[in-house]
Amino acid sequence: MFKCEFCDMELSTAYSLKRHQLINKNCIEIQNMNIKIKINCEFCDKIFNCNTQLNIHLTSSKICKLLKKQKENHTNEINELKENHTNEINELKENHINEINELKINHKDEINQLEQQISNLETANEIYKKISDKSVNNTNSNNTNNNNKYLSITNNFTLIDDIDKIKDIIDSKLTDVHVIDGQKGIAKFALESIISDEDGYLNYICSDSSRNIFKYKNSEGVIQKDMKAIKLTNALVKAGIKSKSVNIAEDLWTKEDGKRNDTKYEMCNAALQEIIQIKNNNTVFRNTLSDNTSS
């Protein structure tokens, strides 16, 4: 027999005793009565059985009473300082934001006009330079073909603003060959299917390879600047380049029985992750484009 240490009831097995102590109401009440609450004073080493005893101690003990008062004063001072500094910081932020917004409003139109003029002049200068280079190197067929490609920006617009069209191209032309090459593969896909016309001429060029500045003509015939190929990257992401790449990769590393081919997974996963992160970091993508679209 097993005797309960709290209510003296005898049970036939250890399991019955444990279960009894967990569910028997009378036994639980006795257990709770035997539990003593211990509360430490935070200012000295004394221990009390309840909050009432602790409060009496804090009222009667001169040292603990003084320490408690000092703590309350310090807490109030700290809270007051925090509130004052928070208000000052918020006021400064609001003033700066208002000043910046006012400057933006006053100079927005002027800045946009100047930027457009600069962009058009830079593009015209690039075109004139390429025409001159073409005339000088007319005997070199490779250079001639290359210059013709870059000059095509004056006659064709790119698909950056046509997300539905890009999505159709991704669905029909993106392959596992592109995906397993990561962002380099996506750049090659863009070169083949997004930023080249039917004759293979580029309508999206790198005008400054050191800073990854690209130029293209929109559907309204206006030359646009794409810093670090962000606009092109965002267009590909909006059109579903990441989800399509995931589907292609999963099909590639999935066996007929539905299980994963670990060898193919290891070969493809790093490249796939590079594509998935393309919006946050498109360095490889834009550098590959720069290498293939710079004069």
C-alpha cells in the first residue's frame, strides 16, 4: 500500500497515489495550506510570508523605508527625463520633416525638369559618340553590329512598364537553364527576351558601367534612367520571376516518386536563393547586364 503524505489516504499503487494527489479536491486543499509564500525585501536580506508583513517592514524599517523612497524618486526623475527628451526629439523630427517637405514641394518641378534635360543630353551625347565610333571603325563588323544595338534605344521602347507582357514572357520562356545560373541566368533571360527587340537589338543600355546607370525609352518615347537596374528588377519581381523560378527548381530536383533528389537540390538551391533575394540585392544581376549592354 502507498500512503498519501498529505491526507493519509492509502492507495494500492504508486500510479494511483500520484493521480490521487493531482485530482482529489480534499488532498489538493491540504497541499495548498502547506505551501508557504516567501517574499524577499529588495532592500535587505529579510524574508516574509506575505505582502502584508513586507509592507509593515518597509514602513517600520528606517533604512529600507529611505531606500524605497530614493528608488521612487530616481524612477520619477528618469521617467521625467525620458518624457522631456522624447518630446524634444519628436519636435525636432517634425520640424525637419516639415522643412524637407517644403523644399521638395518648392523645387520638385524645377528638379524634375533639370533631371529630364540632363538625361536627354547625356543620352544624345552617347548616341553621337556611338555614331562617331561607328564611322571610325566601319571596317570592324563586330563593332558595327555592337553600335547598331546600342543605337536601337532611339527607335524602340522597353517593356519595364508592361508587367502583364513580362509575366507572359516569363511563363513561356524562362527555363531551368536560366534558373540554375542564379542572377546571371536571370540577366541572360532579360537580355534575350525582355530588353531586346525581335531583331536582337537592345532597347535598354548601360550608360555608366562604373555606377550601374542604365537608360531606356518608355512607351511615351521619353528617355528614362534606371539606377542600378532597380526598375527592371522590380518589374521582373512583380511579374513573378521568383515564384516561377521556385516552380522550375522544384520540378528539377523532384523525382518521379515525389521525393527530393538531394544532389540536384544542392546544385540548384544556392542559385535559387540568389534569385529569391534579387529585390534586396541585385548586384550580380545588374553587373551581368552592365557587362552585356555597355559600349
